[in-house]
Amino acid sequence: MSKVDFFKDLVFKTNVVAGLEIVALSDSSFVYNIQVLEKKGKNLEPKNSYTQIKDKSQVFKTLKELKCPVIINYQGKGTIQRAFQDSIKENFTDALNRLIPSANENEFHIQIYNSNTGNSFACILRKQQLNELQKEFEEKKIDIIGVLLGNYHLELLLPIMNQGGSMNRIVTAEHSLLFEDGGLKEITARADGAIGDSIELGKTTITADLLPALAAAMYYFIPLPNILNNNKEVDFLNKEYSNKKAFVTLSRILIVFLLLLTLGNFFWFNSFFKQQADTEAQLSVFESSMNAYEQLNQQLKSKEDFMQKSGLQNGSKISYYTDRALYDMPEEIQLNYFYVAPTEKRPEKDSVMRFDSKKLLIKGVCSKSIILNEWLKLLKTKDFVQDVILENYNQEMDNRNGKFDVLVKLK
């Protein structure tokens, strides 16, 4: 079994099923036989069994105590069945018309059994009769996960009958079934005086009265693909139970997971709090060292802040700016001052000296203002210059040089 199949069986399937045989008698009374089957690993083991129950309330009480889903095997009054010499596959309309010509398929629960010998069987029951039965089970909150008509499912008992040969016969309390090469050949009423078969499963003896109920329970674990029915309501009940089983199983797994997660968190937090207590104890011992560290750290941050605000951490490009700015300066211009990163103006309360690393301050004299303008235009074209501002220009007389202050903003 693959991991996927194992997970599906764990989540969607149950390990305990009750096979319930309902025999409708001609006087409108019923006889009930119950056989419980449990799957343990790869083996199927019989559990509780009840025979010849005639009180319906006792049946419901017993099934509620068992707390497991039920597969119903209905036979007797109300059912009509017939054998065919050909295989009718899944043609439910054809099967119904052979039993009751011109009948409405929607009114009948039709079950077809296709034998591997080439012949087939069909059995029908009115859906109204079956729906009333299902309603009673629903009111008692007993899960129905399948409905079988007749005795065709007794094919499942052949491997454990150990009869051998190509022809095998199974005799129940009411019928005699003849199988050829594993396929059902004919069904007849049990002959007077014929002894019903019994099966030994482990230490349990399954009598003839319980064979149909046993096979019905086995059908859940070993479904027969050659048994088909047209009742989608029954299929829905099976899926509904599987979904409910999955919900319960996954809820339990989730609860266990949350419980383990809670326990894990408890132990983790307990370890965390113990570690925290130990750490706090160590901190109290080394409190003086921590205080000294905090003071040194504050001093370091203060000095780093001073270095950052003063601009001393930025790389110096004095020689580069000087060379590129004065490379093509006209001869008519003479410089008096060339400041790289001049000091910033600061408030009176600010005692920290700061330098603006993004500025150059140039002071000098020039004989003609037009020459100065041309040089300023040339400075603006430099790749490191963002803007050039003439902050001051003063020329007292035409025959004297004009004084200028130029601010260069760097990129």
C-alpha cells in the first residue's frame, strides 16, 4: 500500500463496519441479522454478531451501541430479481424493462451483477420503500454507507470457503448459490433439509444465518466492481460519511498537533525564562561594567557625531578641485583666497565648528567683469560643479581691478 492510499484509508475510511441483512417476509414482518467486521492491518476479523432479531427497535439500539456505519443487505418481499443469459453492463433502463416493461427508472433502486461467465443478474426495489428505511436510520443517527440487494455479494466468501474446483456452492439460511469459475451461475431457494454452510474465521464460527451480513460488511473493504447500482442517494450517503470521518480524524489530528505545539511552547518558554533569569543574574553581577560600557559608548557616539557633522569623514579632493577649477582660469584674473569646505554659519549657542564639504569659496580680482563672467560660465561646465554663484563683485573705478567673491556648489 502506498503512502497516499494509507493516508486516504486513515482519514476517509473506518476500520469497523456492521453488515445488516434485512429479510422482508411475506406477512410484512422483518428478520434482521447483524455481523460486525473489523480491519486489523491486512486481516478482517469478525466481532459482534446478532441473529434472528425481529424487533426493529432492538436493531436500532444494537447498532447505536456498536457505533459504526452500516451496509444494508435487503432481500425478500418488495424485491424483484431475474437472471439473464447475456451481460447488460451498466444499462439500468434495459435491466428494468426486462423486469417491468415501461417502468420509470427514477422510481426504482436497480442493482446489476455481471458475472465473469457472461451472464448477469438484476434486482430492483422501489426507492420509496428504501427511502423510508433510510429516513428511519437517519432519525436514529445511524450512518448508512451502502445498500445491496439480493445475495450477489456472497461472491466475496468464495476465497474463504476453501471448496476448490471450478464449481462451488454456497448455502445460506434461505438460498443456494451456484458459482462457476468464481462467477455466479444461478440462485435458487434452499432445498428442504439442506444444511446451510458455516465459515470458520479465526476462533469465530459464522453460521449460515450470518453469511449475507458478513459478505455485506466485507463489501466495504473489498468492493466488487461487477456490482452496479443507479441510486445516487446511496452513493451520497457513503461520501457524506467519508467526509464526516475525515473531519473527525483531521480534527483529532489537529487537536493532538495543537496539544504537542502547546507542550513544546511550554517547555521552550520555560527554558527561555530560565535562561532569562540566569542572564538577569549575570547582568546584576556585571552592572558596573555595563555602566562603564554605556558611558564609553555614549562618548564614542558623540565623537562620531562630531566627525560626521564637521565633515571630516568625507574624502578630501582639494588638489583635484584646485587643479580642475584653475586649469583654464584667464590670466586677467588673480586669486586672493581659495577655500575648500568653508566653515558654516552657526547659531550663537552652537559651539561645534562645522565645514561644508560641498562648497568652494573663491576670492580674487579681475580687470574686466566680462572676463569673469566667461570664466564662471566655464566653471559651470565642470563635471563636479552643481552651480556657480557670484556672491559679490565690487569695482570702485574703471581703471582699477574689481574684487569678487564666487561660491561654487559641488555635486
